[in-house]
Amino acid sequence: MKARKSWFIALFVFLLAAPFFANAQTATYMVTMRDSVKLATDVYYLPFKAQWPTILVRTPYGKRNIPFLPVFVSHWVFNGYALVVQDTRGRFASQGVDSLFLNDGQDGYDTVEWIAKQSWSNGKVGTFGGSANGVTQYLMAGSAPPHLVCQFVEIAPTNSYYQAAYPGGAFLKNLAEEWTKLQGNQYFLRFVIAHPNYDATWERVNLESRFHEVNVPIYHLGGWHDAFTEGTINGFVGVQHNGAEGARGKQKLLVGPWVHYGLGQRQQGEFAFPSNAEFNDLNEALRWFNYWLQGKDNKIISEPPVRYYVMGAIESGAPGNEWRNAADWPPLAQLTPCYFQENGDLTAKKSAATQAVRRFQYDPKNPVPTKGGRNVFIDAGPYDQRSTESRPDVLVFTTPVLAQPLEVVGKITAKLWVSSSAKDTDFMVKLTDVYPDGRSMLVCDGALRARHRYSLRQEHFMMPDSVYRCEVDLWSTAIIFNKGHRIRVAISSSNSPRFDPNPNTGRPLRADSVTVVAANTLYLDAKYPSHIVLPVTSVKTSVSFADQLEATPRGFVLGQNYPNPVSVETQIFYSLHRTTTIRITLFNMLGQEMRTLVDGLMPAGAHTVKWDGRNQNGQRVAKGIYFYRLEAGEFVATQKLIVLQ
């Protein structure tokens, strides 16, 4: 019945839009790029006016394949825009070789500037689209076309290596293989397999190293269960704070409870969220473009820059499942470590044991099956994990029943001390919300390929049974764990077919079919306190960052770093109210540790530490955005560094 109702609504909208589609002026051009390659481009506009602001969509999926194309065209044309839809290089009717986004920066630039010269254009261009159509936008933004005015980017990565191919260095198998099948050629898969490490080629499709070049307002829209959640967030944060003058301070971020193909819908995975999870992205995009391209004072720019959905339990009276506004991302939070105990508990206190471990055998031929998560072509979103948590190759750690709701908003990170009998293996971490009836519903997950624990550019293989400190990035979320629930972390070495099972041999990706069973160990004692860090938010939103620093029981104040931006060397100043164990570590934008600057007990007073712009191996880091994190006991503060050289 519901499907029939949806079909009737779609038919009604289609019939309503048909007259506008039929009366639109249409033309197809072969637009010449700077290297003489011509790209097939459709143009739609109403002929009664000489010039229009323009919405541009660049797509590898076929310019005539947009779902409900007449409705889509009519939406923009009826509201006073010309619409331009273009096949990207080497796709459908366009010339050239399909280059997997490698040319989209310059092709997007050339297309925008071509539009601005046309008789039907008033010279103002905005861009729209999601997923691959969002990638083309982000790469275009990094090329900074002079006539690009604004963008509306949905569910797209800013760093295709880390967010779409190799999160944590582990191959995102299902996404890569299924997307390749849809494209009708094997170029994408061959490319990804040939480039398992971050290199100069991946740099070409990484906006994060060019945030400072972006010079336009962008509306970044994503979902907590989307495949590219962190791209949406990184895009907002990076451009909002580090973009050029036309972009800095003019970004918008909206994140809902959605999976990749469930944008604006209530049903996500095994959950049906309340009706407030419904959202019309076309209407919001129209507001954005009306402000920037038509000068309509609709107040969108005066609204808070960040709007995010705090998920909650799907049960009567539970807190959460509501929209929040914020001035920036992430909201203020107490970064709270929860430690894994040998008996399977998850607690706020470190183990006092001198030796405590949990072990499991990981067989690549019998991997842990995927149950939901940030997927695109298989079941996505929150799914019950009990069937996988019962396996002997999965370690499970659970808190006691919560006496009060606990709100967690921000990036989730697991810090593990591990060893393996193999020279390479994976470590997979899941965070779940355990309901009173036993359901263990997935919140977020992350992966780390051990050879990439220090760097995504270089491989560092493990020595058998040596202990290594690793960090697993579970990306970001926003959720309230209700009272009566428990919080659970599950650790394993596989999650297939979401990720390609690591053969544990250290050989190149898919070099052969040989596999090795790995004996993997997680360390849980006082020396190696493996734990997960949860950003627990304060209900007192008026409490300042400085107030929170003063209030921490460990008592430190993080001062300034100068100079910043950094060209050669910078100094980090901090003061302690009492003798405290301090750790200062440097991270890149991917969240990977680059260097430890301080690690030990420091006396009360003012302190200065210098950083010479080099990583742990003594190599000078590339220009870009970095972060240093100061940990004092259970409190953590993070500051940003911009490296210019």
C-alpha cells in the first residue's frame, strides 16, 4: 500500500512538472576543454528571459539518466535558473578517456567559465549533486573557477583515498567492486588495486590539501550512516576555517541520521526514525541558491552554520532523535576514555594489572560477515550485531547498564596496543548501543590495516609478537545512549565484504590467493591500556572551552602555538596547575599520528615544546592542515596547525 501511494505521488509530481519540461529551451553542446577534449552538455532554460543564473551538474552516470529528469529540470527551470547537466570525461556521450575524477578539477573549471560566456547565462554559476556528483563539485572547488558562486554538495568524500577506497589503509572491497560493475568497465578497480598506498595520484583527488584554494560558500550535507560521513564533516571544517576569503566563515553543515541511499527518509537500516528525520534536499538547495545566485533575503545565511541530528534510542520517551544547531563543529565535548578489561567489561578506569590480554585467531578464509554500517551496495545503517559478536574471533567489551543517558557527539577513536603472529593484519572496531532486550545496534565502525598504522604513504610491517600502539578511526557520530542501555565495543580483524579480508601475508593487495591464520593479541594492562575515546558532550552549552580546561581534575591550560601558520618551526606553550602526565602528539587530517612531542610526567608551571615540521622518521611533512593533541590524564584538548611549505 505504501509503495503504491509513493508511486501515485511520483506520478502526480511528474505530470505537474511535464509542462515546464516541455516548454523549456533545450540544447546539447560539445564543450571544448583546455586539452581539446569535448564534453557532452545539455542545457535547459525558459526562453522568455534573456539571461539566467545557472545550476551545473557534472555526472559520470549519464546526463539523461537523472531519476525523474523532467521533475528535476522543472524544479530548477520553474524557479528561475538555467540547468546544465554534463557527462564527465570519457563517460556516455563525452569524449576522452574515463579518468576516475583525475581531470574533474580542470574540466569543472573550464565548464563553469564556458557557461559564464553563454548568451543565456548571467555569469553566476552554482553546482549541485551528491556522491560522485559531489566529488566532481569538491574537485572543481579546489580549482577555483572565477565565475563559480556557490555549491551544494551531498554525501561525498573530500579525500577519495581515505574515505572511499582505503579507510585506515584497508581496502573498501564491496564499494569498489560494485561501483566498478555499475560503470561498465574495470578501470576503477584496476586503479584502486594498483594504488594501495596514498601517493601523488591520490593527491589529485584530495580536496583536503587544497582547502585554502576554495573561494565559494558550500552547503555540505551528509548522514551519520553514510559511506562518506567524514568527507562531509571535513569539507565543512576545512573550508570554514582554512578556505580563501570568499569561503571562510560562509560554509553550512547539515548531518542527518541517514545512509547513503536513504537521504531524507525515516527508515535507516533496522530503525525507523521519527518523522522529523524526513528532509527535502531539493528545497534546501533552492534556498541556498536563491540567496547566493538570486540575492533573495531568505535568512539562510543568518541561521547557525551547523545543524545536526542527535540520534537516540528507538523507544518511547527516549531522549535524542532531535535536531541541534551549533556555531561550529565539533561541539564542545569531554574526550572520555573507556578502557577494555580482561573480563569483557568497558569501564572508566584503567586496569591495574601488570599483565592482561585477550587473544583471538583470525582466519582470512572465514572472515566476520558484514552486518550494516556505512555501506552503499549492501545493507547499510544500524543493524543488530549479536550474530557476529558471538564468534570466537570477536572480542566484546560492554559497560554496566547506564543509570543516566549519555550523549556522545564527535569523532570516535580507539587506541589499541596489539601484537600479531603475522607481519600484517587488520584491526576492526565497532561501537554499538545495547538495548535492554539484548539488541546490539551498530552506531559506527572503523578499520586499520596494521602496515599503515604509522603512515598511509608508507608500509611498516609488524615483527611477530612485538607490541604496537595503533589508532582506529571510527569517524564521527551524534547519539544519546539511553538509561537502561549499555555501550559496547567489538574488536576483530575482519568485516567482509565491506572490507577485503587481509591475507596476513604482507603481500601486495590481491597478489595471490595465499593466506595465513594470524594469532592476534589485544593488550589491556596498566602499561598498555587499550581503550576507546568517546566525546561526551556537556549539557551546559554556555561553558567555555577555557572553563572546561580549568575544571579538569588533572589541571592544565593549553596556551598558544606560535607561529601558526608554520613555515619552518613552531612552539607550543602550555601551563600546568600541578604535576601531571602529559602527552602531546601530532596528527594529520586523516587522524593518523605523525609524531610524539611529549610523553611523560611534567611538573607544574609554564612549558614550551618546539616542533621542527618533521614526522617521527625525521622527514619534513607536506604542506597542509595538522593537529596537535595534548592529553593530561583523562582530559584531551586539540589545536590546529597550518603548514605552509
